[in-house]
Amino acid sequence: MPLTDVDNDLLRRCLNHQRGAWNDFVDRYLGLIYHVIHHSAYLRSVALSSEDVEDLAADVLMAVVANDYAVLRHFRGQASLATYLTVVARRVVVHALTKRVSHPEMQLGNGRAVEPEDKPRVERGLESIEEVQSLLKRLPSRERKVVRLFYLEGRTYEDIATALHVPINSIGPILSRARKTLRASARARRTEK
């Protein structure tokens, strides 16, 4: 999906520190960030309180603004801004959830507190936007559109059915087939490396 004029303008305004740009960015993408948080927690069977969700959303937003919007400056426009931000948000959230589940608090070693040497490894697979795009290209057109709308834009089944003019009861099976294809493609890529 190409970068929309609205997103292009929003990026330009944020990177130029224009008044109100950050508020517009948050208004446009906070729902997507919440969707990524809830979906990532659901997939990992991690229960989150509303405070946890707010903290994770703040972590994602802090990652976006860190180092003078470095995340936005690295955006190449090869996908939609929503797709790119989904990958960024997922990385931040998965890292935080992984730390939470594995409890990497200070551990005792020889009677003193030490940092664990091996940090928990974040799930691999969707490491970069290029890899996401490559995997999605392996899906048939309709499945690719459904996956983008559901996972990357946080749309509901009803929204997807309306946008693509397909029966609502076909969305679940389409997503299921797409997940199988993507898992197989991701496994094949990992064995190739």
C-alpha cells in the first residue's frame, strides 16, 4: 500500500516539529497501537490491566519520539505508515511482554544482585518491514488484503467485509488459511537461512 497524502503530510509535520502534529499523530494511530497491544497479549496469553495497556502504549509512543523521531525518520515508505507502525509497536510490546513473563528482575548470584547475562529473546519472524512485505506477497490478493486490514490496521470483521465486499462469515476462514500459509512461509525462510 502506498503512503497516503494524509500520512505523508503527518510525517512531514511531525519531523518538522509543527504545532499540533504530534497530537494529530496520536489521534490517528493510538487505536492501532492499542489493537497491537491487546492482540500481542492475547496471542501470548498474557493478562493485562488497563494500567498495563496504558504503560505499553506510552512505551510505544516513547519509542516513536525517541532520538528526535528516529523511528519515523527511518520509515522508507515501502509500506503504509500503519503497517510500519504495527511492526514497530509489536516489537516494543513483545519485548515488554517477554520481559514481564520471564521476570528478568535482578537475580542472585554468589550472594549479590547481578543482571542476567542473557536477555530474553524476542520472538523472531516478523523482524523487519521488508520481511513482512515479502511474506504477505506470498498470499493470494484477497487473503493479503484481509490480513492487512485485520492485523495491520486493526479493522473488525464487519469493517473488512464491507470494505472488500465479501460475506462477514468468510473473514475467519480467510484469516485462518492466511495464517497457515504465512507460518509455512516463515518456517521455510528460517530453514533457508
